[in-house]
Amino acid sequence: MPDGLKNLMEPSLIPPLSAGRAIAAVNLLFLEAPVGVGFSYTNRTADLRRLGDRVTAQDSYSFLLNWLDRFPEFKSRDFYIAGESYAGHYVPQLAELIYDGNKGASRDRVINLKGFMIGNAVLNDATDQLGMVEYAWSHAIISDELYSAVRRECDSFKEQADGGRPGKGCSPALRAFLGAYDDIDIYSIYTPTCLLPAGATPRRPAKRLVAAPRLFSKHEAWHRLKRVPAGYDPCTEAYVTKYFNREDVQRALHANRTGLPYPYSPCSEVIRKWNDSPATILPIFKKLMAAGLRVWVYSGDTDGRVPVTSTRYSINAMGLRPRERAANLSAAAANVAPERWGGWRAWYYRQQVAGWAVEYEEGLTLVTVRGAGHQVPLFAPGRSLAMLYHFLRGQDLPAERSR
């Protein structure tokens, strides 16, 4: 994932390391998966036709075992997995393979997995789709009439995820829904889009994207949606694409040493078939939380693609128990409403509200990041670093302004 690596490590996009002392003790390992993504490749074309969630998890697990054999000094270290978007599938599935594999493994083959965190993650088709529609309406992107039409004609979200059929009017309603995002960035609804000339922006493959929910992915408009991470500069993806296609950069990274017959692209243009993608990952969450793994789910709240509404609906579907705490109410409000409100609270960074959070008794923490889009660290590097610091230390995020 050179794109993510570049966005994460770009000096102008991250705060000084002194802002988070924990980072000095963290070793980052970036994995391009599935094969065909970024500079990863295979010598057998047949490998690309067998790809899916299952193969991706197995390949990633094999990679980790072999990597740790090659660098045994890391075998005793605590190990965490992180990712965003469709990594809502990749990360829990890999964590499950590691957890199951550890049970019968010899001591030198055990991976010291402690937890995982995922951001704006695809988790559960039915609630992911419902949350997208609710978010677009609640943020004034679609009209009341279109919202009502989508809910009326396509409101078989659960049945659709299970193989059911939407109503006759669903297709035109969804085309109109997707068209509402034509001139804005669905991944960051309040930031500008990149206005570079067409030839200067990354060419998006016309094929269907893996991470599309089943109902929406039936419409070509879904695959034409702009995908331009927009922070202070909405053309970041265009710059990254050009950067990683430079020969000197590839030599420095020891990448593309075989001379791939296609350019680097943020979205793979060689993966054209995806064989399996379960409608929900939530049972894996429950299994791994019951095993005692630390699980954090974070959500930038200006992402319309996997919005915070989708994430909240998905987590609520698991029926978890919020860890109750007194709500952060003003004194006047507290006199009127002294109840507890499900543990939902603000968290703080540099004296300001950074977002909201809730911890659950079963071991999951949900964090929102205020004003951040789909790739949260690109929009909120300082807050992302603070979030990572607390995740690694197993600490709750600050519940009040520091003094």
C-alpha cells in the first residue's frame, strides 16, 4: 500500500514525533494485499482469478509467519493489526486466522497478537448500506423525496444482503442517489475536489470495486464515484500516483524490480474477479472480543462512503453493553437530566473536542474523529497519533481537557 504509506509518512502531514512518545517504540510493517495491489505481483495469472477474502487472509498469514522466521527478533513483540475501509474484512479475518493458528502452533510459530483497529470500515452489508442513505439525507446531500424513494424501494437491505430482491423502483432511486455525489468527494463531503486536468489525475479502473456493498455495486455510477482523499490538498492521490511511478522512487523502495507491464495505480487494474466476500464480519468481532483481543473501531465523521452512521448501526447490531459513565453535561443540564446516556462522551486533543467515544464491556471501543474523512490520518494526523498512543497502551481517550 504505497499510497497509504506515503500519506502516513509524509512529513507535512504528521506532527513532530515528540507529540507521541509511544511511536518511538512502534515498528510499522506495511503489507500490500491482496496480490496485484500496488507493486505486489504474481508470476501466475491464475492466482489473480482465485482472489477473495479467504485467499487474502491466508496469503497474509503465510507472509507474517515467513517474515517472522526471517526476522525472529520480532517474534516476542506485541503484535497489532490496523487498516481502513475494506480492511474491515481483511483485518478481522487475518486476526481470526492468527488466533486459530496460535492454538496448535509450536512456541516459535505463535504470533503475539494483542488486538486490532480499523477505520471507516466495511463491516456488515445491511447496516453499511442503510447508514450510507441515512448519512446522505441527514447531511442534506439528497432530497426528502429521494430519501423516501430509496427507503421505500430499497429498504430490503437485510433481505438484499441475504440474497433477496429490491423493489422495481430501487435501481433508478440508487442511480439518483449516487449521482448526488458527482461533484463532491463522497470520501470527504466538506472538502474541495481535485481540479487538476483530467490527464493529471489518476485513471480509475472501470471494473467493479471489491469494497462496494452488494446493492449499490450493481450500478455503474457507483464505480465512477470520485476517489480523491482531500485534506489540505485534495489532489494528494494524483501526486502520490505520479510519485510512485517515478523510476528513481521505485529504485529507492526496491519496488517493481521485475518491471511490471502496467503503472502503479491506487486501485489495482489487474484484479478483475473477487470470489468471496461475506455479507457480515460481525461474528468474527464477537469471537475475537470473547478471546480477549483489544478492538478499536474509529470513524471520520465527514466520510459518506462508510459513514459513521453505518459504523454505529453495525456495532449496535452486535448488542454490546456500553460501559456506563456520567454524561458530559453542563451543570444546568445535569440538574434536569441526571441520567446516564450509554457511555457516549467527548474525547479531547489539545484542549479541543477531537470527536466522541464509547467503550463497551465486551472489549470494543468506538471512536469518532471530528471533521475527518475516510482516511482519518490524512485529515487529522495529530488526533490519529493520540488515538494510536492510547490504543497501544490500552488506555481510554482523554475525557476532559488537560490542565
